[in-house]
Amino acid sequence: VRFTMGRTNFQYDESGTTFYYVLLTFLGFILIPSTYFFWPEEEKVDPEKRKKYQAHAKGTVYWEACLEKGDRLEKKDPWKKTRNGIALFFIFIGWILFAMVIYQISQFDYEMANFDPYEILQVPLNADKKFIKTQYKKLSLIYHPDKPTGNEKLFMKLRKAFDALTDETARYNWEHYGNPDGPQAMQFGIGLPAWIVEEKNSVWVLGVYTLIFMIGLPTAVWYWWSRSSKFSGEQVLLDTTQLYYYFVHKTPHMMLRRVLTILASSLEFEKGHNYEIVERPTDNVEIPQLLKCIPNLGINNKEKPLCFGYSVKARCLIFAHLSRIPLSKQTLHQDRLYIIKKCPYLIHEMVQCISQLILLAHAGRIARLPSLDTVEATMRCSALVVQALWDKQSPLLQLPHIEEDMLKYFYSKRRNIKTLKQLAQMKEEDRRSLLRSLTDEQYKDVVKVLSLMPSLSMEVRTEVVDDEEQHVVTAGAIITVTISVTRKSLSKCMTDSWMENSEVEGDDLEADMDMLDDEEDEKEVEEQEKLEEKEEEKKKEPAWKKPQQKKKTKKAGKPKPKQKSKPKDTNSAKPTGEGDRLEEGLTNTSSKLIASKRIEGGESGSESEAENSGSEDSGSEGGGATTATGHEKGGGGGGGTAASANSEEEDEDQEWARFQNKLNKREKALEGKSRISHSVHCPYFTDDKQEYWWVYICDRKTHSLVTPPYHLTNLVHQEEVELKFTAPGKPGYYSFTVVVRSDSYMGVDLMDDIKLDVKEAREAPVDHPQWEFEDDGDEDEKSDVSQDSEFATDDDYDEDEGSDQD
């Protein structure tokens, strides 16, 4: 039996059906994601931003600054709605085209694919040939092409339907192939219309192809590459980065004004490198007038590019911003806003450059080592620019309505208020009496801003990654310092009746802030529950599931790590349940309890941390004494066994907590580094600013930076930072300082001293039991000696057989 197949034809789409399918698919790929992306939705406004710039005292300088800042935040991107409107218009046109293509496809002739002669001739299935012939003649008189009502296409269908019902061959083809004409050739149309390859259109098609693929696409790639190759990862010009390297290497020790001078010479403020810079004719009049109002500007400096016009103008505007000098709204004020907006990114890049030069100096690549004062002066510039203050001014001036002439009431014989935390911890009557020169509305502004200020506490743990002795620091060892930073607001320290009476407004802000952090709180609770469940499972397990305890009894004589003694000592008087939680020292709950205790105690950040670090040495002894007395109360000769068992369980818990911390850090690393923390109150800054922090370790005695600064950008409640450095090469006692420095606020920095007892480095082992390899001769000699071995050798087996035969 032979089956004949229709031949296959490949041709351009003459009828346009295939092209419409291709066009429909292409439109769908573009329209569906574009509609989802550009669909208008309610704009999400940060609740902190919405509440933060609503001043009560109207008509004041602070009220005007807040009003301008609020308008600026609302009009941050004035063309955004216009761009979205244009995009939605084109998307609407695209969906109309999409609907037209669908309608066109629905009009295609698919009747031959579902050919039914009975339906075409309008006859029943049991009709005879006579009736079919009569019906065919009737319809032919209507649809014949020669008739006024004729339709050639429909008449051809009538003819094929009549042949399929009357002619045997046509009927066989219809029943077997679905078409009275027999098997048809399968057609694969190329999804392009035929007019594209017509000779008369070839010039136009070639021109469009050249314009898009040979001119347009290479031009777009070149434009993107030429712009992106000029910037670093922080969107700072590479030429500016080279400028920072040059000046830091030239002057390794820089003071604050020198740093500001170099910052003002950044090429982001030069029109040749940045097209957004505006040069006005009025600058020739306004800049000289402003120079007379600002002392110590360093105009006579002849270093290039510090003496260039753009650098002098930027320096003048930065100094005017720090002095809060009002400028003309339409000219210099707009330039100041643009320059100040760029400063935090540039300062961060400068800190990175200095830290890299320090690493190169330690490696011996460069001769001059940048000093610690240079790094810290650069970091302080960021907070000064954000708050519009000089470094010698009081942090209290960050609060609204507080002026320089009012500070004399803060420093008196009765009181000495120098920090924001000290002001927040005052009683309400004393604070209101101190600020009695302010009106009630102004006092409300002060209390509201003060309650939003951050209050930090930190916990520092040091360890050496060593399998044998993690608490012993030897010369040249790698020390891992884990800093747990907890952030709370100063509202926790304040109990004002005004704050309680205005809970409606305050609760809205707190509720909005809590909504931003609910997810992280839920994660913390889930992690804590998992830890508790696994600890309970460990307690329920029988003793035979812990075969490693015998090995650990050998190490029972080792002293405990210092980092674990700190939570025990500070909370030794607490109940047993709470003390057990604090002994872990690694969960988020314990760090929050410690932070709240410090805040209630009314200690300043640096003082409380110094006391805690200073009590570490006595803490280990006190902890040991407490454990010893506890076992003495148990009595009996089994006290030593119980102590070793408890120490083994504590070691297991510590190892398990370390393992959980490593897993959590890996998950956070995979999720990526967030740049959302808390919105900074900065009415004089151009844009919204998030709270960021620098965490680093330094040596105050040698004025050197020990670790590169870590930029902490996601501190909402609590975060952990790991810093590693090499221990000193000589044994002795060393002290280092852990610093957490803000890039947004003044007077909220934290410092904590860590003391290290560096021991002599252990000598590299020469002999080890696992490294001993024996010769074959020695094995033969030992085979004679080891008669009582658990495993018999072949020689022993042969000797046994000989003795049996005898």
C-alpha cells in the first residue's frame, strides 16, 4: 500500500496570515510587561519623610526650611508624570493595534479547513441526489458571478460542495483528505510580507536595515559605553577618583578645611565634565560679594585645580551652606542645592580612596601613609554637609529653633548638657525650663525632632579562628571582631506629657515606621523559635547520641572565651530564665535587652561601652566563681562531673549559635545589601537622606587605621558587622578602638576599646603522630611483637595451621 504525501512549499507570505501571527506575538511581548510596569498606581510616600518636615512654629526660619524641603521632595522628579503619560499613550495605541491584528486574523478564511458540503448547500444529511441538485441550482442562480447578486468565491464553494456529494471521486477525496480536490501541499509561510522582497522596494528595505542595525545600534552602544566608562560603581567620575588619590598621597595628613577644599575641586562641578552644571552671567557679581562674607576660604591657593573658577565657586557655596548663609533663590541657591546633593557620594568615594591608599602603604607599595585624622576628618564632612553645621559647633544646633546664643544656658554650674542624649534624658520640667525662651509650638518642634534622633549601642566580641584555642590571641593571628550594633530612637528616653497627649500624630508615625520593619521582626521571631526548638530537641536526646563528650573532657581545663563573659557578668543578678538567654549573646533578643538596659541606665555611648570593655578581665574570674559556688551547693563527689557536663553543653550551644550566625550571614549576603534604613532629619539638605554608618577599628596610640571602614547602610534595628585584622607581631598588651561613625548626624558616634593580650606565636609542629610513616621492615618486626592484635595477619594464620598439623 502506498501513501502519497503532499509536497511542502516554503514561500513568502502572500496572503499576510503568517505575518499577522508574527506581529501579534511581537506586540504581546512588548505590551504585556510595559503595561504592568507603567500602570499608574498610588505613589508610596515614606511616612518618616511625610511627618518629619511638618513644623508647628509657623513663620520661623525652620518652618520655611521645612516647607521648602517638603515642596522639593514632592517635586523631586517633575517630568515623571509626563513621561508616564507619554508611555501610557503609546501603550494604549499598541493595544489598539493589537486588537486590530486579532480582528484581522479572525477574518481569515478557514472554511476549507472545516469543509462541510451539507452546510454549504443547506441540505439535510439524508438528502438524495435530486434534492441536492435542485438546491444547487437554486443557490447558483443567486451567487453566479454573472448575476447582480453574484459572489465568485461563494459560488466556487457551492460547486465543490455539489461535486463532493454527487461525484464519487470528489466524495472519496472529501471523506479521506477533507477536501474534494484531494491532498493539498503543506505550506510554510515566512513571517514577512512578500512586498519586502519585491524589486521596487529593495532600496527602501535596505535603507531601513542600514539605519537601524548599522547606524542606530552601534551609536546607542557607543553612547552607553562612553558614558558608563567615565563613572565608578558609585556614579563618581573616574577622573575625580584619580584627583582624590593624587591629593591624599600628596598630603597624607589633612585637616577638615583641606578636605572640603579638595571636595569642592571634584570634576562633577565642572561644566566640561558635567552638562548639568549651569554657568550664569550673574555669578561674576554674586560670587565676589559672597567671598567677602566667608573668611578663611583659601583663595590665594595656587594649586591646580583648586584655584580654578568652578572649584572656588563650589568651595564658596559649600562654606556658605555650612554657615547657613541665605542665598538668592533663583541663582546661587539652586547651585548650592545641586552641589550639596552630590557631596555624600563624593565623600564616600574619598573615604574609599584613603582606605585603599592605607592598604597600599601597609603593603609597601607607596611611601606615605595617610593618617587616621585624614580619614576621620573626611567622614565628619558628610555629617556636617547634611546638617549644615561646622565641626566646632554644638550637636544641639541640629535641633530646630536652637541658636548659638541659647547654648550658654546648657553649660552652667547646675547642668552641663552637651549631647542630644543628655537633653533627651532630662525631666520634662527641667527641659521645658531650659527651653523657656521658646514658644509652645517651637518646643513641640524641638521635642519631635529630638525623639527621632538615633541612639546606638554596640556589643563587641573578639575571637581567633583556630580549632584548638579560639580565645588565645597569638602574634600574627587573624582576629575576627564581631560588632553587634543596635539602633533605637531617643523617644525611648523621653516621657513628655506633650508626647503622650499627641499620640494620634506620633502613633501614626510609629505605626508607619513599624510597617517598614515588621518583616524583619517576624524573621527575628522565627529564627528565635527555631533556635529554641533545636535546643529542646538536644535536651531530649539520649546520652548515646552524644559520643563527642568524651573527647571534650580533655579540654575542660581550658579557660572560657572572653567574649562570652561579658553578657554573663552584666546580667548575673537576673533570674535564671533571662540569664540563660543572655548567656548566648548571639541572638537578636539578647542584644535588644542589653541595649535597653544601657539606655535606662542613662549612660552615654562611649562611656558605657568603655566600662563594659574594662570589666571584661574581671568578668571571667567572676563567672568562674559563680559557677564554682553553684556546684558547691549541689554537693557530693559528683560536682566535678556536673561542672564538666555543663561546660560541654555550653560549648555545644556556642558552636551551634556560631553555626546559625554563619547561615544567617550567608542568606543576607545572597539577598544583597539594602540601602534603606531611616530617613534623616535634614531640612537644609537637598534631597532625602538615609542613615548610613561607618564601622572601623583604629589604633589611637599610633593614629592609624587598622581595618578598612565598613559602610553599614541597612541598620534598621540591629545588624552585625564582622571586621578582621592581623594581630601585632610582638607579644604584649594592646588596645584598639572600635568606632561607629554616622554620616548624617553629629554627636551620635560610638567608641569602644578592646584590649588584647597577644601571646608568643606557637612554633610550627615538626613531629605529629599522623605524620609518622613506617617502613616495611618495621612492620615485620612489629608483627612478631603484636601477638594480641585484634586483626590476625597471614603469617599468624600459617603458623596456626602448622601447629594443628603437628
